[in-house]
Amino acid sequence: MAREKFQTLTEQMYYILLCLREEHCGADIAEIVRTWTEGKVLIGPGTMYGLLDDFQKEGLIKLTKTEGRRRSYVITEKGKSMLDAVYQRLLRLTMDFDRLRPKEV
């Protein structure tokens, strides 16, 4: 069985979609993610624009405007559903960790 594209998201993918709950261009997304994560997650231009293109092809985001070379995007309903599913998965993983980790003596 073929693995579904974007079944699991990298940190960069997750933060791009999270950021696009509001309209932004790629350069703004990179700066916002850097700020949110205190520099722990950095997204280079090649990664950013490759992911934005892939997300758009998959219908997870849509282009909202173009001003010269600057393109802005926003998340779609399909993208919001994916982001929510990832969030729910992370919550389940965290709850399992809390439930199953050895208790300190």
C-alpha cells in the first residue's frame, strides 16, 4: 500500500501550516516560525518554496495574492483538517507517554 503523502509532517511542514491560519508570504512565514520557536526551527528558502508548492498542489493551502515576486498564501479547509489531525495525534502520543513512562521512585 502506498504511503499517503503528508501522513506525518516535519516540524517545518507543521509550522508553515500553523502560520498560514492567517495570510502570509514565504519570507514572513520563515521569520514568524523562527520567532515562535526561538530559533529552534529554521526554514530555508528552498525548503519553504518547495513545501508551499507541494502544499498548494495538494490543496492544503491556496494562493491569495501576488505582488511582484511576493506570493501570499492561506490554509484551506483541507489543510485545517490535516493540521487538526496532526495535533490530535501529537496529543495522543503525549498522553501515552505520560501514562506509560516509568514513575520516579
